[in-house]
Amino acid sequence: QVQLVESGGGLVQAGGSLRLSCAASGSIFGFNTMGWFRQAPGKQRELVAFISSGGSTNYADSVKGRFTISRDNAKNTAVLQMNSLKPEDTAVYYCNYRAISPPGPASWGQGTQVTVSS
């Protein structure tokens, strides 16, 4: 099992920036992904971005060009740099870990609130 601890988030004005960090511990090995999902009130949880242990990245169309995900495999950490934030980015952001090969259960962080004021 993998444990995830998130940090960052908070309140920012539209156009501002925030940085989310996720530290993973536990059984981390093989090919895997770390990423971020978000859930706004009354909406389903949606993918924001993820990065594989090989460095490949994937972004939701709504954040392309504004958000950047990176990771440090040696430290088992992932960072989501969020720029040009919009009020519609307001949500609880959850860190996610998925073991791909060998396969394993997904792990989730506790969530961190991001609020963007207009």
C-alpha cells in the first residue's frame, strides 16, 4: 500500500499561481503514475494531470498550457505547478498513485482545497 501526503493549495486571485506537492511512501516500485484529480462541489472527480515513472505526462484540456506536473522518482514526490488560475479551477485537489506494472490498487491523498477568487 502507498500513502500520499499533500501540501500546498489555498486561496488565490484569478490569474495567480499555486503549487501543490505530493509525497508518496510505502511500496513504490515498477512502472507507475502519480497525478492529480479534482472535485468541485456538485461535480464528479476529474483528472487534472498525471506523470508516469518514465516521465510521460498527460493533461486535461482545461489545464493545458497553464499547469505543469513534475516528479522526483528518487524522492517519490510529485508537484503540480498551477499558473493563470481561473475561478473554475476551484476544487478539492487529490493526489493519486497508480501501480501499472506490476498492477496494484490505487492510492489517494486526503485532498487539499484550492480556491480561486474572481
